[in-house]
Amino acid sequence: MKITFIRPNMLPVRGRDAMEPLVFAILAGLTPPDVETVLYDDRLEDTPFDEPTDLVALTVETYTARRAYQVAAEYRKRGVPVVMGGYHPTFLPEEALRFADGVVVGDADALWSQVVEDARQGQLQRIYRDEGFPPLADLRPDRSIFQGKKYAPAALVQYGRGCRFACEFCSIHAFYGTDLRQRPVADVVAEIEATGKKHIFLVDDNIFVDVPRAKELFAALIPLNIRWSCQISVDVAHDRELMALLEKSGCTTAVVGFESLNEKSLRQMKKHWNIKHNDYSTSVQIFQDHGIMLYGSFVFGYDDDTPDSFDRTLEFAERSKLYTANFNPLTPMPGAALYSRLEQEGRLLYDRWWLDPGFRYGDAVFHPKGMSAAELTAGCYRIRKQFHSLRSIASRGLDFQANCRDPYRLGLHLASNLVSRWMIDKKQGLPLGVV
């Protein structure tokens, strides 16, 4: 038996910053040894639809749904069964079943062996659903599936799943609820050592769901002498012990969801805890004092946002010497509370924007209150371009506390910004999937 894993692309353009799709290493590690597995990453390479296979498995995000359905159609035309999993099919299984033979709802870890056996017997079920959340102690990712592919040099490793917060725009809480799980620290350390990589990206949605356990992990990373990145909640800056451990264990870059400078917007999105302990400038300074380069994430379109919000945010991001940043229109995702609210208020511009052939990457998908949808689209694109201008890249690079503390960090700063600068115009205005 042979299983083909497919990581669908979002847009009809090849990326330069693709990272390993860790989910497929996890599934490959759970696949019986007598089953052949192969991965094709649509972001990097063409998919050989005519290559013989017995089952195709796709992980589907909302932005990749249209392309995933196109890929699935090609295989099903050839008589190959298709199974889909991930956030999007979990929230919209009936939609996904229009294009797939089976859908995994929730995490696939405890279900994958059954999926494989059913496919082997030609009896694939339409829905696989695990009502519980099994422990993560048995994860053994098989990274051989990535061999020969041109991914970013950092290895992706997962410590835990779930998030302690329930932000309105985020699907994580809807997916995991209040369930918060972490792997044994010894398992994570062993996996990092086995990768042989000197830069690790800990992919947890929020690695600080359990701060004492996070400190235990960071202490265990110190002897490894690695550099690592993560997604981080800005409120942890007040914890001096934690910040010292981050620095000592090699934390080099961190993605921070600032989201908004407007306190009313933070309250509306249920993320006011961002400024519970410190204002943003103080928190940024603390991170940078510890040599941690910050990737800032911002969204626009909440009810108190106006056209003036763009320039205020751009000024903050540049003054704060964020090593990189993203400025996005607020985008309601299925499963998130935001989507339900905007749908009930009649403010959505599309029935299902991710499938609509008229939607273009970067477009606003709802009617904001403080500006037009066109202003929201244009404002995000404009400041994204300005932030990644050569002048801004050079100015932000001259941060001796973090961005150019050493040649390695300066190299990360330049590489990240130049790739982003190149991709902005390549992606803006493109349709999802392949036309």
C-alpha cells in the first residue's frame, strides 16, 4: 500500500520561505512500516497526479481549501480515494466531503491507524472523529519524508497543543476548547537533538499555556546550545525569571500577536490581557534587552479602527525596531467567534470567501465600521510595503540589542525582510488556488 501526503499551496506562486509541514512527519511516524509514504509540497513542486498511489491525505487550512479541493478532484478523477484533515475540514466537514471521500475531525493522531486500515480494506469512512484528546507522549515524527525538499533551515518541533486564551478571531480555542496538553520535556529534547539542526521553531500556538512547565522546557534546552523561535504572548514580558530563561536557552526570534494599538479593539477581540502588565513599548524593550527579535502581527478592521490606525501602527512597528511584521485585514475564519458575529450582523462580503473566485489575497472580506472595505485592503497593503522598504529594513536592522546583536541575528533580519519584500507584490491580489 502507498499513501501520498499533499501539502496544498495557497496561491498560484512558488514560495521562498516554506517550512516543513510537521503534520506529515507526525502521520508518517504513525503509519505502519509496511506502508510506503511520499510527500509532495505544492508550495515547492508539481504534484505528479498520475503516479500510482492508494490513498491521498491532505491537511487543509482555510486559505488552502480551494487548492486542496482542486488537488482532490484530480486524484478522484483517477479513482484514488482522498482523506482530508486540519482546522478547515474540522469546522466544515460537510463542505470538505463534497471534495473528499473521508474527513478527519479534530486531531488525527489517535485515528490515523484506523484510517490507514480502512483504506487498505477499501472501506474508508466518511467521518473520523475522536471525541477525546489523547496524550502527546507517543509522538515520534518521521522526518525522512522531508528529504530532498528545499525547506527553510529551521526544524519544526511541537511541545504542546491548545491555548489558554480565547481571542474572538482565533480558531484554536474552537478546535481544542479548554484542553491544554504538553509532551514530556525529555521527548522534546530528544527530538530536537535528533534533528541535528541548530535552529528550531517550536510551533505551539502559545508555548506558555503552562508557564511552570514552559520554564522546565527552557531550562532543559540550555545544554543543547541551539537557537530557537516560537510564538509568544506579549504578557509574559513581566516575568523576569522566564525572560532570563528564554535568553539563556537560545530564544532568538518570537512571533508576537500585538494585533492592535487601540485598547477598545483589544477589548472587543478579547485580548486586553496584552497590556495587563506593561504597555507595548515597555514589553518590546524587555524582549530586546534579552536579545529576542520580535515578529509583530497586527490586524485592522475592528469597530474602532479608522484610516488613521494604519500610520500609527506603522510608526510604532518601525520605532520599536520589530525585525519583521505583518499587517493584515481582519479575516473571519470558520469556527471562530468573529465569523459567527459578522455573519449574524450581515457584514460579510462573501458567502464563503475562501471558495469565491472573486476573492483576491489581501482583500477585506467584510464591511468594517470605521472605514470602507476598499480602505481596509489598501491601508494594509500600503503599510506592509512601507515597512519592508529598503530604508525601513536598514533602519530597523540597526538595533544592537537584538536585530544586529550578532552576525547571525543580522542575517536573519536581512533574509526575512528581503524575502517578505519580494513576496508582498507576488502575493497581493492573486486568487486562491490555481486558476
